[in-house]
Amino acid sequence: MRPRIVVVAGPTASGKTALAVELAERLGGEIIGADSVQIYRDFDIGSAKPTAEELRGVRHALIDAIDPREPIDAMIYARMADEAIAETASRGKVPIVTGGTGLWLRALLRGLVDLPEPDPGIRARLMRQIDERGAPALHAELAKIDPIAAADIHENDAFRIVRALEVFEQTGKPVGEIRREHALGAPRYDAYFFVLDHDLDELTPRIEARLEAMFAAGWVDEVKRLREIYGEAVRAFGSVGYKELLAHVRGEIDLDEAKRLIRKATRIYARRQRTWFRNEKGVRARGRAEALLEGRELLDFLEGR
């Protein structure tokens, strides 16, 4: 039997990590990350990766966990998280999964529909097209045949663009339609799924403050250093913020323009996250951190009541 788990989700800058740390200290828990950029080593500032001081000694997994050149998707993440949850529970600790990557949390909690195995020939051909034409060009093609999937994929996320186009070639069906037609499986975990839900007029200044702190912490220098170490092809450079600063480092835009684009992209991303979590199945409660910390419902859940 899989252990009961706590899930803390929500949009960027909503305070997920701080809440997860507080819960871990109160409940005797450990944190398991669910963030598609924080999982990479070295991509620290721009992913808002929690520092040792912010974690306050709380043990964590799947943060700073893999090399940026390693491939990962939702199902790989779910397998890794399964292992981390089992290890946490084996130590008598409460697994607290926290992050804002909705598809990863869905894969962990409910699983995903079965898709065909990758086809090396199709994938190689599509990757060549990425190299020749650029990821945004193939994203535009994807949007024509699979607008549902394209809306959830960043235009520079070559890995997911190629996978969606690959599945379409293999099945003749858009990935978005396949997921719509097939109901998700039964829950994989008994989870207390809590979503931090701030109004946009409150979330926006939180985003602005975080971005200013990132720049003050040396985000531009981080991008320069990571570009030298890993090159520009690693997936994390397609994420919000890193993509725009990479363009600045290349000399394509000045820093003020990069900052403007990052603010805009981050606000759009936060709105998409809010929409995702408002429509997601299995959410037991939503609201501010105080609602979870001061309520009795979570304790009753963990005690089996």
C-alpha cells in the first residue's frame, strides 16, 4: 500500500516552498520537488530554487537532482517521485510533494494515458528540423494540428514539441485529443492536494518582487555561466526567464527589454498555472497558507479520520 502524501501546488511566487517547509517542520515531513526546472542542477536563481537557509534543514528530494543534459518527462518524473516517496515513508516521515509543474503532478497522482514508445527514426528527423528551422517553427506547425497540446507547451521546448508531433505521426491523432478522449486512471495515491490560490492582483506584486530579487542575486551572470558549461540546447534554457535572458546574453536584446519580456511571460505562465490547478481533479482544498496551517482537516487526513 502506498503511503498517504501531502501535495502543495500553485502558481509561481505563491509561496509553495515556504508552506511546504512549515508543514515539514510541524508534521515531521520531507519535501519532494515537482518543478521541471528546479530538478536540474545549476539552474538555481532563475528557477527560484530554495536555498539551504530557506529549507531550514528539511530534507528534500528531486530538487537539484539531475544533470541539465538528461532527458526527463512527466512519466520519468513520476517514477522518480514514487521512489522518493517510498524512501521518505520508510523513514517514518510524511512525504510533502511541492511544485507548480501541473502535468508532473498529474502523472504522479493519477497517471497519464498510454502513448506509443518513441520512434527513433521519426524523432531524429524532427530533431533535425528543430536544428534547421528552430523550435518555434515546429511549435507553429503543432498548433495547427494539435492546438490543445500546443497551448500547454512553450514554443522553445523542443523536447515536448517533438514528442507531440511524433505521437501525431504514429497514431494520426493529436496528443491533446487522445488525453481528452481517455479518462485518467484511478488515483495512484491517497493525497491531500492543496492549491495555494492568490488573486492576480495579489500574485502580480509577489512575482515582481521575486524577479527583482533574482536579478539582484546575479541571474544574468548565472545564465552566462550556464551557457558556457552546457551550451544553449539544454531544455531548461527554453523555460520562462532563461529563454529571454539567453537572448540578451546573445546580444539580441538589451537587458531592459529582457526584463520586460520576462515579466510578461511570467505573468502569462502564472495565469496558465492558476487555470490548470482550478480545473485539476483531486484537489481537496485551496486558499492561502493559513487555511492549511490553522485548519484541522489535514491532520485528520493524515490520521486516517
